[in-house]
Amino acid sequence: MHSDDADTVHYRLRRQSRTPAWLALSWRALVALGLIGIALAVHWFDRDGLRQNSGAPVTFADILYFTMITVTTVGYGDIVPVTQQARMFDTFVVTPIRLFVWLIFLGTAYDFLLKGVWEKWRMSVIQRHLKGHVVVAGFGTSGSEAVSELVRRGADPGMIVVVDENAAALRTAEACGTTVMEGNATRNAALEAARIASARALIVSAGRDDTSILIVLTARRIAPDLPISVVIRSEDNEAIAHQAGATVVINPASFAGLLLAGSTHGPHIADYMADLAATGGRVALRERTVTADEVGKPLAGIATGLGHRIYRGQQDFGFWEPEAHRLEAGDLIVEVVPRNPPAPTSAPTTDR
């Protein structure tokens, strides 16, 4: 693993703004021009209510000058309203327009000059208090699919932190609403900046088995109890990934082979397995701890779903094995449940 004692790189989170900069700037410019246009039009149609100190007639150029000066300042006094109507218009319309235009100018200056500083400070605060998030190391094909699936399952994109060195991949991840950080996930400093010690889970999909295993080793040293799922492409490296500390090792090629081989034993086997894995499927796999009222019951007797397997300590037992005939406190149950369970129906009543 890399040593970061002399590492001076500062890893910062960032999150894409929901509104494009050009759209925000265009919208504000149109609003400002519209407000100035209203003042200009009324001043022109009511030009008889204005008078120059020089006594010269008021022209359109004078109206344009007076409107801009009045909207942006309090005026210079060389052109003044002389009728009651013109003074009321300047009091109750032009003055609020002046305030709105200044607010637009100040807001634009904030967004395009000060917001960068504010956003860095805000993300540093979020970074310090980040907890219960999912860190995705590597935003390639598998990583992007994992993020999409998490979002489809209801995860808040802002609570997904993508770590990658590829700027183009980070832009894609940022467009999905995720929090991103440019950095090398094999380094302690990068994973510590992503707050993996307080994360809910880590997904590793670096594209290379050696890099993915190194990320797992680095992460396991920082967060000994963190659930880590890693994509490994070579079957020879699966055992090494487990030894490095991975909780779950997934081989896409092996899984695809399982589906293909299963399809030869029946056309519906692969379909059902895909149904279990897909967000839009009719059923889903769920893992949970046995409840107090289930202790002593058989796995087949649970009411929440169809029990397939129990995990007891370091051992696992299928529903057909004797150990599954009696659930114990602390057991983990893997069950199949309906994706959208039907609403309970009331029993029919009999009129007497």
C-alpha cells in the first residue's frame, strides 16, 4: 500500500449544480432588461412629466439616459419628474425596479465570483460530516451500473461518493447527481477524504484486478468492519480478493456463465434469476436478522417471504439442511420477497 505521510494532495468533494450557468445568467439578464424596459417605456410615454434643467426638450436619448441613471443610482438631478404622476411612478415603480436590478447584479456576482469559494467551504463541511454514504471506487461500466441501480432502488444520489482519476468519468457521475472526488482510490488519503470509515458500504470496480485488490487492502486497513464489494474479472484472483478483505467478490463473466448454463436446463431459470436481480422484477432477495418471535421456528415457517438460506456465525445452511429446522438468535436469513407485496384484504363479512 502507498504511504501518504508526505502526500500534499488535498482531496475535495464536489457536486454538480442543478441549473446550468448559462441558463442562470441568461434568465437574470432577461429579467433585468425586462424591468429596465418597463421603466423606459413608461418614461417615454409620460415624457411630458419630465423636464431638463437646461430647458431643452426631452428626447428619446434623454429618456434612455434618465432611465438608466435612475435605475442604477438615485439620479443626478439634471432631468427631474415635475408632474405628480411622474413622481408617483418613480416612487412606487422605479425604486422597486432599482432594488430588484441591484439584487440581480449582486446575485450574479455571488454566483460567478463568490459561489466557488462558498461551494468549496460547503463541500468541506459536508465532507467532514459525511456518514452512512456509499463509496464507489471506479466509475467504469460496472461502477456506473452499480450507481444507477442504487438510485433506482431509492438511494439519494448525493449520498453516493464516486472516486475516480478519470475527469470524463467524474463528469458523467456528477451529471447523475452524485458527489464526486478526483483521486487515486489506492491511496490512504483519497479513501480517508471520502470518509470510508463512516461509510455504509464500499463498491470497488477499478477495471483491473490488481488495482481493485489494492483498493480493498487499503480500505480494509482504514475501515476493518466496512462491507466491501469488489468486481474481479479473473477467477484466479477471487480468492486473493477475499484474502484482501472483500466481503463480496463478484465475477461478471462467471455470473453470466451461470445464467447461460442455467438456461440450458430450462428456459425460465435465467429469466427468474434476472427477475431476482433486477429493480423492476416481481421478486427480490433480502437479507435480514431473525426476529425474536421467529427464534425456534423452522426457516420454512417465516411469514415475510420464502427462506432460502441462513447464516449462523461463519457457516451457512440451506433450507433443506437440519440446521434450518430451528432458527436461533443472531441468524441471518436470506429470503425471496415480493417486490410489491399485495395489500392485505379484509375477510368477507356475512350479513345476519
